[in-house]
Amino acid sequence: MSNDCPKTGGAYIITVIIDVLTPFGRGGTVQPGTYLYVGSAYGPGGLAARLSRHARKHKRRHWHIDALTEGRGVNAIRIYPGSDECVLARELAERCRAVKGFGSSDCDCPSHLFRSDDPEGDMPPGGSDVEPSSIKAGLTVSAL
């Protein structure tokens, strides 16, 4: 596990454990369980900036995933620098149960959120694990 999170672009998968029925969007709900969310970060600050936002427990809701991470943060992070989130979402769709319409309003994927009984085993190959506490603390390679 690494404390390194690049400021370059790429895709990521965060693991979130939900303990209560959680609403999202316009009428959607997420049942309690363990979920893998796929996203990408190609804007300013890249992966480091986006994951820092997701790891914060208090934030203004902007994306569907904010409904799940608000008050909880994230449990695990795997980054895939330079990768495409939709490719990872298709791989997860073969292994996990998709939450229809979650986080995929800007693409043709049925979902970017997947319920998983085996989060580590369901992860697509490649990528690097990043310690969530290092993201929360804002510690990246450039900050050390």
C-alpha cells in the first residue's frame, strides 16, 4: 500500500461500506453493503485532488458518490493512472451487481457503482492501492 497519489489524470475505484439505506439522485437508493465506485479525474490536480474530495466526510453534494461518502469517507482506494473509467466499469459489471444509473449520466455505462461480496477479489487487475488516510491528510508525494 502506498501513500502516493499522483496529480496526473486517471481512473480510480473506491470502496465504500454502507450501513443504512442511502438515497441518491432523484429517487434512487443504495442498500446496505460493500460497494465499488469507479470514477476518473482528468481535471486540475488529477487523481490526488479528486480522491481528496471523495475522502472528505463533509462536502457539498455534486456527484452521486457524494451521497455515499458524505459522513463516511472511503474505506479503500485503488488508482489506475491514465486509464478509462468505463473500461473498469465494464470489468466490474462482469463480476458484481450494478446499481443502475449511479454515476454514469455522462456515458453509456449502466452504472459506475457495484455491490461486491469480495471487494479485493473483484478489483480489475493492475492499479495501485493508496492508503485512504494519506489522502484525507492531504499527503501526496509532492507534499512529503
